[in-house]
Amino acid sequence: MINFEFVRTSTVKNAIAALSKTPGAQFIAGGTNLVDLMKKGVAAPKRLIDINSLPLRDITSDSKGILIGALALNSEVAEHPLIKNKLSLLAKALDAGASAQLRNMATIGGNILQRTRCSYFNDSTMPCNKREPGSGCGAKNGYHRMHAVFGASDKCIAVHPSDMCVALAALDAVVHTAGPKGERKVLFADFHRLPGDNPELDHHLQPGELITGIYVPANSFNKQHYLKIRDRASYAFALVSVAVALEVTDGIIKNAKLSMGGVAHKPWRLISTEQFLVGKAASKETFTEAAAVAMTGAVGLTHNRFKIKMGKAAVREALLQAIR
Ligand SMILES: Cc1cc2nc3c(=O)[nH]c(=O)nc-3n(C[C@H](O)[C@H](O)[C@H](O)COP(=O)(O)OP(=O)(O)OC[C@H]3O[C@@H](n4cnc5c(N)ncnc54)[C@H](O)[C@@H]3O)c2cc1C
């Protein structure tokens, strides 16, 4: 048995101080990812800091956007009238994740920082550069059906598993953090990392930092959709997913934001596709061409090559469903 210390805090200041005090300490929110990793021997924090009593659960809005507290539950956010009315893409993405029971435990901050579902990462008997730098990538020459077709490196081909993060990337959300050096705001698209030579690092959170909330700027997207393709209709991670936010006036696309899940180490923004779409008619023909742009540069391996064709079909279908 591995022993660890468990402490509860009720202020942001104390939570940050408690984390800094012990090397190897970690925050715990809903525990739906961290506890699993501890049981598998993938994570072994020396100290767990329970942050569930911090005052970070509110969802508030002003004319400029919506602020979601880091401890708001995935289910609460998906059901909140502000989110359902103004950010239906986010509500749909949250509802597509996990199961009702998990969504009732999982928090927004924890969802952002959940670790990859790569089976080599999650099995401590296997080589994995993300879990144990320098040990190799078991997936690359192993079974990699769920793995990345964009942005992978020689060291890691894992994908980020979150649905919610794909929507937040498309919505140009901003991550609010607090840490020993003060508060920061990080654009969602810049928050997670590609694996490069340091796949053990998932994101750009600084040591000792706490996510306090997510800010989603107000937008004029009148067509939004989240499409998730998976092996089962529920309780399965995405093979490929697509978040679409469009502003369409008189049949013409005025603004477009798209991102994909299940294809890269981070939510994959489709910037070239967005640029391609703006100014064009919101039509089947445009969307077919846009889907080809979206998957340009994708690189498949033996078992995940199907994702390139699937990704193309998913982008086209997500765009079509958005304007329906
Ligand atoms: C069977 C199963 C199926 C799932 N299916 C899906 C799915 O289809 N789609 C999907 O998107 N997700 C899925 N999930 C993942 C689920 O959404 C995450 O486990 C959950 O969102 C994590 O939130 P949590 O609050 O429980 O995090 P925790 O497990 O408490 O924490 C996760 C990590 O985040 C850190 N952390 C938590 N909060 C903060 C904070 N505020 N600041 C800094 N660090 C913090 C912790 O230290 C830890 O490292 C699934 C999970 C399970 C177990």
C-alpha cells in the first residue's frame, strides 16, 4: 500500500500554499481520473489537497462573456440555462462525455487536466515516455487505434481524451489560474501542449498553480454543434470528434471556429478550415471541401489510418448538422 497525506482547504490561498509545501502534492477535485491513476500505480502523489470546498463553483455572466468556476460539475454546467442558451456547443460536448454518474462528480478544472487514455500510459508494466520519460513509446510499434494523426512526435502519439476541451478550444475560452506568482489568464488554445520531446508535460500550467475558472467570451455564433464518433453510443472516448461554431447570415458564413478531438495530444484547432469557410455559402459543397482542408497533413499509422477518412466525414457531418 502506498501511503499519502490528505488535507482539505477552503481558500484559494491555502490551497496554493498547501501544494507548494510538499513536492509531489496534487489537488483532488472529483477524483474520477486521479483516483483511478493512483489505483493503477500511474500516479502516486505524496499529498492530496482536496479543493472541493473552495468557492469556485459559480457560473456567472456579464456583457462580455461567461465565467465558469473550476469546481462547477460537468453536469451542472451542461444543464445551466446560460450554457444551454448561449453555448449549446459546450453543453453538447459535456453531455457527450463519460456517464451521468461521472458527470455528477467530475469538475471543469479536473476535466481540463485529465490524463490521456492511452493504454500504454495507463499500464505501468508497459513502456511510456509520458509516464516514465525515456522508457519508450509502447503505442508507436504496438496497438494504436485510438492514437494521434496530428502533431504526434517520435516520443508520444497519445491523444487528449476530453470532449469539453474540444468545445472550449473552438469557443476561444480562457483558462484563469492562481499560483504562488499571482493570477494568470491563458488562451485555451495555448493551454495544452503537443508532446515533442517532453510528452510527460500535458499543458502549460506552472508549478503550484490552481485552475480557478474558465472564461468564455460572448460570441455571435448562431449555428453550433458537437459531433462525437465513438465505438459505443455512450460511455466511450472519442475516436474522432468535431466542435463547430458558425455565424451564418443570409446563407453566408461570416465567422467560423472549429476544433477536433481524438486526433492530437491537445484539442486540435482547424485554423485553415476556418479561414477557408469564411465568406463562403453554408452549403454541402463548401463543407465537403472544408472537410478535405481539415484533414490535410494528417498522418496515420497502421491501426489508426481510418481516422483520416473518418475525420473528413465527421467534419462535413458536423458542419451540416450545425446548420440544420
Ligand atoms: C469510465 C470513464 C469514462 C470517461 N469518459 C469520458 C468521455 O467520454 N469524455 C470526457 O471528456 N471525459 C471522460 N472521462 C473523464 C472525466 O471527464 C474526467 O475524469 C473528469 O472530468 C476529471 O474531473 P475530476 O474533477 O474528477 O478530476 P480529478 O480526478 O479530481 O483530477 C484530475 C487532475 O486534475 C487536477 N485538478 C483538478 N482540479 C484542478 C484545479 N482546479 N486546478 C488544478 N489542478 C486540478 C488533479 O490534481 C488531477 O491531476 C471519463 C472518465 C471515466 C472514469
